[in-house]
Amino acid sequence: MNFESGKGVSMGKVLFINGNVFGHINPTLPLVKELITRGEEVIYISTDEYKDRIEDMGAIFISYGEEFNSFLKEYRPTGNHPFFTLIEFLLRMLECTVPIILNKVDGIKIDYIIHDSMFGGGKYVAKKLQLPAICSCTTFATNTLPVPPFMLEPGFHPQLDYIYEKLEQLKIQWSDSTIDINNLFFETEELNLVYTSRLFQPEAEKFSETYKFVGPSIKEEEKTYDFSFPNLENKKIIYISLGTINNNYLTFYKNCIKAFQETDYNVIMSVGNKINIDELGTIPDNFIVKNFVPQVAVLKKADAFISHGGLNSVSEALFHQVPVVAIPLMNDQPAVTKQLTSLGAGIGLKMDDITPNILQDSVNQLINLAEYKLACKQIGDSFMEAGGQKEAANCILTYITRNQFK
């Protein structure tokens, strides 16, 4: 069947369900565009801040609306245990979003659902609508919880007891006995798309053929930023960014300036919207400092990347064969950093240990030692071979066609 042209499969209407986190939205956008190119109609539900990005891909956008915004503003966890706080948020978000989504799509004919592995409750929407569903995983795949079994025993922590109580309420309310902590953390389906390669996925051998490692879908940044590349005099380029969420680290940026101001490097540094650039003091002549820059365009020219270690950013760097100094701060970033360093494509540092000398020494290693570049090439090649959004679309259309003829 010619899936590339959209022929050989009945064109369908897909509901794409996601949360409100940039790192979970952005990798899906090239896939959305690819599906639309092949004739599928995509309805995408998320929060208003992503409306333009989603509509730019050709999809129909549906907002969660004010009820979900109120939930985000008013939500307070019952405790402060890091893992249980995450699970509690996912559970409460599930409780909030599923009724909203069902109401928003009432009366719309939908053929299948693609949903994020963590946010939005798409697995349960699909079950209630009795539709085939596909899981979109923008982090590393996981089939176990990142805590030992004894930590999940009732009575271990008051926050856990609240979670179990809320789970039981939802099981009764939705007449669904399958809701549990495992499903909250990773809502698996018979087809799970993972936006990395088997080479870069930790312990890839533990995952069945229901997991398709399609590689990152790299999208050129189409938003216009106040940025242009000056004449960089053919010098090596260092790119520095801590991502879009947890990037308020003024001391870190000042250390970067101290590390590279008197070097033969050109530095492009993106500091996000929480930093007033004037607070950095005098910007050296070999620095370009902006609140935002077009990351993919910069990585195409960069020789080294100092990053927070987010999977999307690291994948974009490795795709363009740029070695990474990773400084993990939260969520999956420590796991990404561990995999990056274990495969020899970068160096991992801790934010508390950062000094100008450590930053400079780390970058010097990445640029001067050929083995880092070689490791980046091997991983980057594995990303290319995985197929990206085209292979993801192939997997989806094959799966949906098989479901149509069951």
C-alpha cells in the first residue's frame, strides 16, 4: 500500500490529545503535518498557548478552555514527595481533562486517537469512545515505575494513600478497573511511538515490537525571532540554552560569560523570558545573547552545545552531530544525560558544581577530542535511519488500516 501518497488507506479523522508542556507538544508537530499531507484530518486538543503552532501545521485546534486553566491555577498537591507529586498531578489532570475532552468532541465523528503517554488522559477517552488509540511518547519509553516496589505499598506515604483513594473513586465513577499508577505514568497502547532510536533508548531490548522507535521528528523553527547570524569569522561556535521552562539561572549565564569571554570561541546564548539580559552586565564581543533563538538553525552551525539535557534539545543536537555538555535539572533530564554520556556523545555536569573553568574545560574536550564527534555521528545516523515523522505516519496508517479490517 502506498502510504507515502495517502493512497491505499481510507482517509480518516484523528483526535490528537496532549497536555500543556512544550517538550511534549513540539515533537508531535512534524507528525501532525505529515499526517495531514497524506490526507488525514487532524483535530488537536491542548492549551491556548500552542494554538498558533498547531494551526500552522494545518490541524484544527481545540482548547481545553477556562475549566482546565482554573485547574492549573488552583491545583495544590497534598504533599511534596517528588514522584508522588508527579503522579498526583497526572491523576488530577486525568480527572479534569477526560470529561472536558468528551464534551468538546461530542458529535464529532472521529476514527482514531493519538495521545500523549502522560498528559491528557487520551487512553481513557479512547476507551470511552471505543476507538483505536496510539500512544505518542516524547520521553524515553518506560515499562516500569522509577521507584522500588516497597514505595508503592499502602501506608508508605500519606500522599500515596491519597492517590490510591482517588484512583478507587475514578474506577467506580468511570466503571474502569484498569486505572492504576502504571497507566498514569505511561499510558501504553498496542502501538507506541517513541521519538528516539533504539540505539539511544536505554535498555531498548526490553521493549516489544509494539514500541516503534521512529527517531526524533526535527522541525525547522518557523517563528520569527529577533535574530540573524553575523559574520562569525569561521571560529568555533558554542550554543548555550537551558530550554523553555526551568531556565532562570542568572549565575549560570554569568559563569558562561566568564568562561568564554576571553577565548577564541563565538558564543550564542539563549536565556529565556525569565532573565533580564541587562542583569548579565557587559556582553563580550564574541557573545550573542538573546531571550530566544531559532534552536535548530543555530545547532546546524554549532560545534558544541551546553544544555539542560532535555530529550528534544539533545536529540536535535545529536541529529546535527553536535556534542553536548548536559546539566540536568529535572524530570527525564538525568536519564537523558546518563544515556548521552554512556554512548560517548557528551559530558554530564551538575549545576551546583559549575565554574567557569569546568565549563571551559568541558567544551574544550568536546571540540578537540574526535571520539565525541564520532559518537554523535553514530547516534545521528541512527536517528536518520529510524525514519522520523514519515516512519511514524507509516506505522500509524498501517495500524489503523489493520484495525479497519479486523
